[in-house]
Amino acid sequence: MHSVPKHLPNAAAASTGTLRGRAAQQDPWWIRWGLISCSIAVLLVLVILPVANVFYHAFSHGPVVYWQNLTADAETWNAIRLTLLVAPVSVALNVIFGVAAAWAITRFRFPGRTLLTTIIDLPFAISPVVAGLMFVLLFGAKGYFGPWLQANHLQVLNAFPAIVMVTTFVTLPFVARELIPVMEAIGADEEIAAISLGANGWQMFWRITVPNIKWGLLYGVILCNARAMGEFGAVYVVSGRIIGKTETMPIRVGTLFEGGTSATYASSFALASVLTMLALVTLFIKIALERKTAADLKEAASIQQTE
Amino acid sequence: MSIVVKNLSKQFGSFKALDDVSLEAQSGSLLALLGPSGSGKTTLLRIIAGLESADRGSVLYEAEDVTHQSPKDRQVGFVFQHYALFRHMSVFENVAFGMRVRNRPGAEIKQRVQELLHLVRLEGLAQRYPSQLSGGQRQRVALARALAVQPRILLLDEPFGALDAKVRQELRQWLRQLHDEIHLTTIFVTHDQEEAFEVADRVVVMRGGHIEQSGSPQEVFDHPATPFVMDFLGNVNVFHGRVENGMAMLGALNIAYPEYPHAESRDATAYVRPHELDIERFPFGTSSLEVRVTQVNPAGSVAKIRVFSEQFGLALNVDLNLERYIELQLKPGDQVYVSARRVRVFMPNAPEYSI
């Protein structure tokens, strides 16, 4: 019985403490409810309704018509094929660049290191249309390389190479930005240990570095891929929008939408719904990977802590 | 295999990490590089391993110059301060790594890993992951992994730095035992003088990128070559003063000092370890100093007493053995007398004199 009176004041103090703490964090009910309903309203009008509407329009005449709308004309098929080619190539280029950049930034100390970190983010800040224009200025008929390319019969602008280049440009930061914090947190210790045990650079990279960064890398790849498939502005400028040749999926959606007939209108919604589905799938994979990378970082932190 | 280091220098930017360092570790010996952080000991170890390159100087294993060899060709076992275990690999795969990258056959790897796990007493944990191990277990996995490549020498960077006191003590003794079994020339880095003295055959004390003193633990402890070594090897009481005419006048402490019979007065500093001071209730001899007890801490194997001399404004640490402490019945505030059994006097730019 001794412990009870001894305990009580403490418990009371503790509970008033938390009550006070909570009260300080809590705003009046009308502010809380006001903010919550505001956010829901904005989400509903700007996100949920439009997304749902795309699917509603696309499927309004049933899945069979939907499939016909999607596959009726060869040009739409062509756009899908082009996107499925451009995106993986850009992603691959980005993986190579991203790993190399993240490696350089986290493993070496060199002059211009912070500048490089900043420049990697530049494509996020530049409007895609402007990015497209920059490539036109370089590779167009009046651009720096234009005459030389023409003389050698190399087609860059209004063709596959330019589409890949601008897509790679606008997606450049994704992989590197994901990897830099992961590699920073994990540190170089394991890599140096591998070298001390006789591994060469290649063995060290594949057996130690890649397994350690794989979730972060995959996360970057997923985001990069989604952006690469959805890119419109930059591709719009450099592709020439040659129907059946240089139209990607988003460009094709635009062309069909402006087609003027109810058939093209329906097709544009069908194609848009494919892009939207892609976004939703990306979102779910992203959530799953975020948990994985968070667990990796937590483990890295806990190992460093116990040491 | 002996290790010889000749005139190594290494600079990081404007910081001189190593300045013309030479040393030799005899074949089969266990050598400790001891020093505070920034003394260059880890840099030296990494250069010996080939993980860092020197600006000048050379590294030899036995008679073979390995200065320009890769870590792989040098065949060293290196244990990292924070173990650097491969987090996505099991204990088995961690230990096997060095053999896997050398493309050894699977059966050989399996046998060798089992032998090593037995050696470091981790047989049952082969399938665990590093995150599931305690600090002491991780440390032993790191050691087994380093030994798996049949290294010619073993290098350990602060091997016990991250462990708690009890585990550290156990692992120290175990490392010494293991060394006696496998007889691999071993160099380890530590900032803990107790650890260096307990484990090593030879201790090399480093400071500011150069070697301050090297010798057996006994030699270094009993005959510190410089005030720095004296100070670094544990608690000391410092007295500043002068010497002349065979006398050292150190404020509170005036003692005969026949090693310096000259009339010319010179600056000197005297160092006395806490256990080299005695406490009496009454004045005794000529050199005892009147002090007041300020703090008494009898916890541990010795009683740590703090006393203060009002006359000289000087605080001293005294270690008494427990019997003596009980006999004296010391309490804070007591008036007592302190004398030194042993004093080391250092004069700037002069060798050590010991009384």
C-alpha cells in the first residue's frame, strides 16, 4: 500500500502534463474541421474527380469498345510502341548517369562537388518546353550541330534520338537524387572492407554496393519511368509530331483529343486512361519501395548507433 | 612475416598526418600503435594495409617491398573500427567473401568458414545477419572474415573501441590467446593505454604524426621518454619549477636532484603518478607537503583521494591501496601530509632524469 500514495502525485502530474501538451497542439474544432474539409474539397475537385472522369469516359461504352478505341488505328499503336521504347532507353541512361553521379558525390571529395549536386537538380527547375527548345537550338537546321548533321544525313530532330535526349534530360535528377542520400547514409566502409578482402572494383560494386542500394535504385527507376512515359512538353517541341512516326502516347492523346470526331475523342480518353493507370501503378510501387528504403536507412542508422 | 616501415610521410591538404615515420614489427609479434586521435596511427595502419597511399617512404613485408602493391596482392587481414560487416550477407557469407572473390571451390570455402567460426566461437550463428548480432559477436565475425583470406599479417583499427567495458576486457584476453595460437604478425591501433599494455608485446606511442616512443610495455611505462608519454599513459600530477645546484625546486616539492649539479638555473617540470604519492597523518621527511583532503572515492581496487594545498593553490590526485586507506580513515576536510616516492623531472630539450 505504500506505493499507492507515493505513485499518485506522479501519475497526476504526468497526465496533466500530457493534457496540457495536447491542448497546446490543438486548435479550436472549427479550424480543424475547416482545414480538413478544405483539403478534401481541393483533392476531390482537382485530383479525384478528374482521374475518375477519365476512366468514366474511357469505359462509358464498356470494355470491348474501350479496347477497340485503343487499338483501332495503327497510329495509336505506334505511339504506344514508341513510348515503350523511349522510356526504357531513357531509364537505362539515367541509371548509368545516376549511379555514376551519386558515386562521385558521395565517395569522392573534389572541387565543384556541391555545384554538381545543384546542377543535377536543374532539369527539375527548367520548363520542359524550354528544355525542348534548347535541343532544337543545338540540333535544328540553324543550330550548332544542324548543318553537320545534315551533311552526314543524320536525323536527330523530329526523330527517335531527340525524343530520347529530351526525355533523359527532363528525368535526369530522379535516380541520382534517390541514391545520394542512401549512399551517404550507408557510407563507404563496406566497400573499403571488400577491397581489403581482395575484391576488385567490379566485384565490390556488384556484390556490395548494388545489394545495398537496390531499393533506392528501384525507387528512382520507377519514378523516372513514370515521368519518361508521361513527358509531353519537351517531346512536343523536338518530335515534330509526325503522325504514326514520332508521336508518343501523351502527344497522341493530344492529337486525338483535337481530332474533332467523337471517335477520336473516345480514343483519346482510352489512351489517357492507360497513362493514368500507369501513374496509379507507379504510386503503389512507390509506397512499397518507400517502406523498403526507409527500413534500409533505419538499419544503417541503427548499425552506426550501436557502434 | 615482419613488417618494416621506412620514412613514411603523408599529408592531407595542409594537415601532416605522418611525418617521416619508421618502425618495425618483428615476425609473430603483437604491436600496439597508441596515441590520441589525430596522432596518425590509423593513417599509418591504412598505409601498411594498402588502403591509403603514402606521399613518401616505403612499406616492406619481410624483405618484399609492397609500397606499390594493391591490398589484394598484399594479402592482409584488416579489421575495421566499426567492423564494416556486409549487412545484406549472413555471417557465413561475410566470412566467405574473401574466398568467393578469389573463386575458391565451394567445398573448400565451406570447410574454411566452419573452421574460422569455430576459432572465433560463433559456430551456431552462421546463418544470422549482422544486425542480429551483439557488438562483441560482430567484432569476432570481422576477425574471422579477415583471417579467411589466410593473411600474411593482421591489422586491427581500434578493435575494441565500440564495445562496453566487460566485453572489451574479455575480447582483449581472447585476442592475446588467439595471437599466441596463430602467431600472425599483428598491429593494432588503440587510444586506450591500458589495452595497449595488456595485449601488446611492443607499444609504439604516436603524437602529431610522429613516433614519440616505442618499446616493451614495461619500458614505456617505467621510462617514459617525454612529458607527453608520461601524461598520456595515465593520470599524473604535474609540478612546474626550476632545477639548479643539484636541487629541484618545484614549488610544493623540493627534492634533491643530483643529476643536475650545475649552477645555471633551468626550467623543469616534474611528473608524479597518483600511486607514487603517499599520505601520512603527520609531517615526515623534509619534502612532505601539508594538504587538505577534498574528496575521497574508495570505489574500485584503489582509493582515489583528492587533496588541495592552500599554500601553493595546487590540487593533487593520490591513489592509495585500500588497506592503507582504511588504516588512515581519511575524511574530506582532514589535514594530512603528502610525499612522493618517485618523481620524474623533465627539462625541455634534455633527456629524462629519474630519481
